[in-house]
Amino acid sequence: MKKYLYKALEYTAGNFFKKLILLFLLPIFTRLMAPQQYAVYENLMIFISFVSLIYFLGQQQAVFSYYYHKKTPEYHFSYISTVFLIISVIGFIFSILVILFRNELSALILRTTDWSHLFIYIAVILFCDVISGMSLSILNIMERSRNYLILGITKNALFLLLVIYGTITQLLSITTIFMFFMISSLLSLIAASFYMMRILSSFSTKIKRYFSSSLAKKLLGFGIIMIPGTIAMMILRLSDRYMLTYFSAGQLYDVGIYAIGYRIGAVIVFLNSIVSLVYFPYAMKIKDNPLAKESYKSVFYKYSLFAAVAGVLIIIFEKEIFYVFIDSSYFKATKIVIYGVLSSYLLGLFNLINLNFYVKKKAGRIAGTVIFGALLNIGLNYILIPKYGVSGAGMASFVAYFSIVTINYNLARSVYEVLYKLYKPVLFIIFLIIIAYLNHQIPIELNFFFVKLLISVVGVLALGIFYWKNKERFMHSIFVVKD
């Protein structure tokens, strides 16, 4: 169990560093860019996130189901080399297409061709990130948390240094930001290639099969099924920004406001990442053990509690966060934070429920539900944005996420016995909404801040002391199987 505690700390360090950079950059970006300009940056980052899913061909999800399909060095060598050959060739072709159609993409995404030159940088970023991203997935499934930490920090640290340099020299702009992204992605590509070559050379096998056509068919068969689902998930997560661009009265201004508020609320995705990185490889490794279901139940309930606590802390200090870190032109975004918290909380629950489908290799069930959620989100955005603006987009996101969690929970019960219930997360969601409403009635005053701080410190310490005193039982309920 100590091994997993160390892994959790290493994964936490890497993700905390990434979130810390995000927090550090927000004051710089919001002071550098007006909401309309920030919307350009946000829409392009959404495009990168969206298109990268196509670049990956569903292989980031396939690694959980197929890496431990066989446990021989020959299989692992062939698996890793086959995956990287596939995504490298496809990634190169897609990046060429992005460059060729940069004017059309700029007009579609930003409603202007003024920023088409940025898609040259974006094409390079996408190719580099698919290699480094797949490398991170391999390191994660192999439980090489320290290598994962170093590779993840490499890119983020360089980008942070470049942004600081650009700020000091007053060269920072939307163009230089994407140039800095490209440079840091190239370095990450080099580091990822180094790690993968070391891993491949470490397999003691006489027969080194660099490409397996039969394995490629299986991986692409699984991945192709996942692509509609992963695209739909990205639509579910990010389509509200694009729909605000077209249907909101404020257009790009509203996109900028919404993006900042939602991003502050989505800080709890940090916890989602820790659970996925630390627990998912272990969960797949023990999937055939009779005690696996008890472990899944324990993690589901513990995530429900700790993510809710994190959500409460974000909500009650949202005004202070904006006052200290964010430019005053974005203060209207505080009312969006609750939607970022709720949607991210539900996303974490959804991912945990999906463990049941990965165990049974039922990827289609995940894809079908997410497609429904994406269509529901688009429909609700179309109805609510013209009437309620950014709040309408937030409400649409929450309803769509709640729907896919409920649907997949019931589907999971039909393919794999589920020991946990949804009533606890639902009660936590209601509590978060009540806290958000009450917090909006409280003005920003020093006295109220100290009262909230005192209550928060006492509550977190009490929870921490309770679990620290019961840490052996806490860890044993999760890592129930010794490997």
C-alpha cells in the first residue's frame, strides 16, 4: 500500500504543478487580454483539445483494456511499438491537413481569418502532443509514476518560463503564447521519445516485432468505436463556448466570461486526474479478483466525498479568488463557477462508473451515452443561451452531465454488478448548490472572509485527522488486493 501512496504523491505533485501554472497564468492572461481576446485563446485551446482526440484514435482508452491483455515482454514490446507507429503516421497526415486548411478553420472557429497563421503552430503542437500524451498513458499503465511526473513537468515548466520571459520583455501576445506552446511541445516530444526507447530496450525478448497487423486491427477496432464517444465527450465539455460565440448576445465577450468562471470551478478536475492516474491502472490489474467490486465501491464513495469538499472550498472562496487573481473585467464570471464545479464533479463520477465497461470491454456503451449527452447539451444550449446567456450554457452543461451519469450508472448494472448507490453524490450536489446560493448573498468583506476561512480550516482539519487516524483502513478499503 505504501507503493501506491508514493505513486499518489508523485502524480499529485505533477498535477498540482500543472494547476499551479494555470492559476499563475490566469492573472497574466486576463490582464493581457480583454474578454474578447481571451475568447480567441480559449476557442483555439478547445480546438486543440477536440482535434487531439481524433489524433489519438481512441488509443488512450484502449491502453486500459489491452495493455494487460497479455503479460509477456514480446506482447508489450509489440503493443507499444504498434501503437506509436499508428498514431505517428496518422498524426503527421492530420497536421498537414490542418496547415492546408488553416484559413477555413480560422473562419469556422473564430469567425475571422485574422488568426489563421496560428494554425501552423497548432499543427505542430497537435503532432507533438499526441506522441507525448500516448507516452504518458503508457507510463501510467506501467505505473511508472516518477517518469510520468518528470515528463509532465518538463513541458509545463518550459512553457511557464517562456511566458515569464515574454511578460518581462513585453513580447507576450496571443501569437507568442502559441509559439511558446509549440516550443514546449517539441521538447516534450523529445523527452517522450527518450522514455519510450528506454522502455522498448528494457524488454528482454529475442523476437522484437515492431508492428503487428492483427494487434493493430484490434486496437483500431476498439479505438474507432471510442472515437465518436470521445468526440462527443469533447462536444459535451466544450461546445458551450462555441455556441456562445454564435447564439449569445455578447458573443466573444460572453465566451471569455464563461471560460474563466468555468475554469475556476473546474479546478476539481485535479482530483479527477489523481484518481484516474493512481487508481485506474490498479483497478484494471485486479479486475478478475473477487474483491475488485469492493474496491470500486470504496473509491466511488470516497471520491464523492472528497470532490464535494473540494467543490465547497472553491465555491465559498470564489469571490476572493477573482478579487486576488483575476482582472476586474471578468468579475461577472463568479456566477459561472458553480456550473464548473458541478460538471467536473459529475465527470469524475462518470469516469468511475465507466470502469465497469472497461472491465467488460463494452466501449460502445460509453460512446452511446456520451453521444446522447452531447446532443442533449447542444439542444439545451440552443434553447437556453439566447434567453439566459452564460448562465444558460452552465445550466445546459449541468443537466447533460447529470443525465449521462444516471444513464451509465443504470447501464453499468446490467453488465457488471455495481455495489454503490447514487444517493450520496446526489445529496452532495444539492449541498453544493445550496452553498453556492448562500455564498452569493454574502458580500466581499474581510470579516466574512475570516469566518469562512475559520470554518473551512476546522472542517478540513477534522476530516483530515479522522482519515489520518484510520489511514490503514482507508488504504486497505481501496487497495484490497496485494499485487
